[in-house]
Amino acid sequence: MEQQDRIMDGDLQTLGLQSILKMLALSGKTGKLYVYSGPETLSVGLRKGQIVGLHEEGVPQPDLLAMLCLINRLDPARAEMIRELAQGDMQVTLAMLVERGWMTASEMQRRLEFAVTQCISHALRWVNGHFEFHRQLLPMDSKLRPLDIDSVLLEALRQADEWEEIAKEEVTHLTRTTVARWQPEVSKDVRSMGLNAESIEVLCLSNGELPLQAISLALMMPEARVAHIMTRLAELNLIEVVDTAFEDVLRQDLADRIVRSQNALARRKRGSSPVQYLHGLLIILADCINELLVHHGKHARIFRGRGHISSVEIMRYLARRFAPSLQPLSNQYPILETTNFSHGQLDCNDILTLDKVVKGQQLEEFYWEAVQGLHAFVHMLFAELLHDEVGSSSTGRQLTAAWRLFLFEFDQEVQQYQTYRAQRAARVARDRNATQPSPTGLAQNRTAVPQADGGSFWSSEKRRSI
Amino acid sequence: MVPTVLVVDDSPTVRKIIQMTLQREHIRVVTAGDGLSALTSVADETPALILLDIQLPRMDGYHICQIIRKNLQFRQIPIIMLSGKDGLFDKMRGKLSGSTEYLTKPFDSAELIQTVKKHLANWQERVPVQYENTRPRLRYRG
């Protein structure tokens, strides 16, 4: 921005945004108005006193295509096609939707006008700040039809008043950046709850990722109205407001625990025998389960907002919540019957010390059964705790992705053992056949199979160390 | 403009978690799973910082670190070694190969963020040496 282009500047306290815009409209100015308030910046493009463009600095453009899909206004395949071509530009997105006949030209105009009104309505509430007007040429490629400042101001002021009113009456504590998400335990049909179409649309868009402002833009519904509906949905326990600070702590804690488990997996000593190998995997699984239980004891939904919770209550809750899930697995993997919940942890000591009771092939079979059982349990445990703690949200999705990668690494280790088992079974079968005369008279090739003690299978190249 | 951090680790879990953690801090993250891809990423992305695991397929972290330090264009990039080895000898070896700092695994997110931010504090001031009409190259003579 050239200094000589700046023809007007001042404080918002001296001259409010409304007055500045009116003044620029009356004098038919062409250029760009920048309004700064705290971390927020708004730039309004004017041509001959009419609004031809608007941009909010630092505010990510909402994914309009995803939102239209969520409210069944657009087919996801079509959305994907447009997304690739438009590369996140909202004006281009709208233009392409019109071009392909998936949106009318008048709807595009209404959407663009609504976005301008929404931003100006927000900026009208800024009390402190600074403005600058720069005389400069503006690009002509805007899809926005020049807007009359008076009509934009009228609508923006009406919307700003609505916000003021609900804030004054303490109807809601929500702001335009509030993100809400569906409550995880809601399973009933919302259509039977007497919600109107507007409420159902807001509910559909409360997916834990979209801020209130974006929902307002997608539905072309004033922010205050969206806030009102969201408050009502929260009262009905259909949605909850996402506490980003709490989720940061939660995500960090769980990520650190996954890193610890991964590190234990990478660093564990690989024994020379399959029994030692399986024992190592069992230790990792048991530790991982207990890490997850400790995490859930700190972040479970049931304990939120209740201040200090006694450790006894946490232990009881964990046992009550997860012991029933272990029961069906015990039917499939009877070795799990030797585990039990004690002090909020899954006590696997009986399994880990089985070598004092049984030996050889039988011990290996028990360990293998325990690995499969605990693997199934940890899988279920993670899914259940994440669903309880963050439900359907971007945090949940990110953590699930990291967790799946950890399970993938773990499964690779398990596969090594499975390959060994398969080779051993093949060798046993061949040995059995070898005792009978071969009908084809061919000699059996035994060179590629592992030794009975498994020693040759666990070669040094296959071991990974840190 | 956001800084780019290159994360080099053979574990996809570690790569994902570091990516997740740093992206929350508005840091762009690119990842590599082995030594040679790491060198390619350094040349392509010119990262502001490298988080480098030691035990890697195809080429270990010490070797990568030495190659980067010998290259005029990339030698100023801070390299934080990530390793499960926390012995004095390993730390010394890391230092001798040219690492800026050494983080022991398992690290916690807060420690990682703090260390990364410390070394990114003046990343925009570190102007890399530019060669006209040449694509930056890292040569590996292994």
C-alpha cells in the first residue's frame, strides 16, 4: 500500500464504520477501505461509492461445497469435481455451480450479498479500531454485482441489532466463532422431536468443524438466528459446544500416550523365540490399554465440570464402563478370563506370568490367544473412549488416523508371527505326508521352513531397533 | 507465510502425531519415511527446520545430517535429532554430525512444540544462499 494512496484514515471511536461507508458512498469514491480492530481486518472494495468486493483477513473461507452436501443441496461427487477446479475460492465455486446449472444465478448473487452483509454487520459492532481508505484501482473480475451501501447498511444494522438483543437478554453465550457438534449419545430420530426445517438444517451443519458464522453463510440465515437455534438444540441435548482449549489438552494427552506405546513397540527387545516375541507384544498391549484407561479417567465426559473427582469413583467408573465389553471377548478368547479390572487398570499379570505355569508349545498358544484377545479389546477401547470424549469432530478424526497408523505398525509385528505360524503348520503337514510314501515320487523341499525353535525365523534383518 | 518443518521418521504413527501437533501451531509439515526421501524433501521444500530420526531405512540420521551440513544452501537449517537412544555417546554423535538439538523419544507434545518454536523464532531471517538458474541439489555419495 503506497502512502500517497491513503486519502483518509482515523479511529473508529471518532468516526464509526457506518458513517465512513455513508461518506464514501455519498462522495462516490473508488478504492479500498481497510478497517482494523484487534487481530481482525476487513477490507471493502468500492467503485463509485458502491461495494464491489469484501475480504476478511485471517478468517478461513468456509467450505461451502461441504456445507451444501451436508444439507442435501449438492451431490458429494459434484462437490468434489467443483472443489478440484475452484481450489477454495468461494466466488469461483459459486460461478461454477451456476455454470453447471446446479445453482441459479440469483441464488449466487444472494449468497454473495449475504456474505458482504454478514461481514459488515460484524464489523459494525467494533468499537475500538482504526480505518484507512486507499485510492487504488480495483480488479474487475468480481462476480459480485455492485451493492448499494445504504441497503447493505440497513440489513447489516438489523442483523447487528439482533445480536445485541440476544446478548443483552442473555439468551445465548455463543459467538460467531463457536463450533458445536452432535452429542454422541443421540440416537433417536430428530424428526420426531418436533424440530422445524431451520433447526434440522442447523443441526445437520453442527458437525464439530463449522463455526456458527459459516453455518449462517451456508443457510443464508442471520448469525443471531443461528445462535438462537443452536442454543435451543443444546438445551435439547442434541448438540454441545466444542471446548477447544479442553480438546487441545485431551488431544495432546492422547497423542503423547500413542507416541509412548509406539516407542515401546519400536524399542522392545525381540527375543529369539516366538514365545518371547509374543510376550513382548503382550506387554505392549497391556501397557497401551492401561495408558488409555488412565487417559479416559482424566477426560471422560461424565466427569466434566464436576471439579475434583475421587480416584475411587474414577476406578469404579472405568470398571463399570469397560468390564462388560471384555466379557464377550472372553467367550471368544478364554484366556482373557484371567484378566480383571483392578484400581482402574486391566490387570494382565496372570497372562504375563504364564511361563511359570506352562511351557513350550502350550505357552505359545496361550500367548497367541491373549495377543488376539487384547488386540481386539484395545481396538474397542480406543473407539469407545474417543466416541465418548470428542464424538464426531476433527479432533476425533485426527486421533483416529494416528491410532490406526499405530495399529498398522502393531499389526505388521503380528503378521511376522502369523507368517511363522503358517510356515510351521505347512512344515508339520509336510512332515506328516513324508511319513507316507509320496504318490508322485517327488522329494520334499524343506529348506525354506523355520526350525522348530523358531530361531531362524527371527533373523537380525527382520528386527527393527532404535 | 508459514514455516515448513520436515519430519523424517520411519514410523507413520510418529510422523502423523508430529504433523497433527505442529499443524495446530500453524506450522506446515512435510514428511519423509526414509533417508533418501528426506534429502529429496530438503531440496524441494527448503524447510525452516528438520526433525530427524536416527534409525532410518536406506540412510541413517547421522549421515543425512552430515550431508545437509556440507551443503552451502541448506547448512543453516536447524536439525533436531529424534531418537530413543538417550545415552551420552548417542547425543555426542548427534552433535558431531551437526545436529542443533537432541530430543529423546518418547517426547511429549509440549516439549516438542517448545523446542520447535525456539528454533523457528528467527526462521525468516535465515536467508538461504541462492544460486541463479540452478535447482538446489543435495548429492549423496554413499
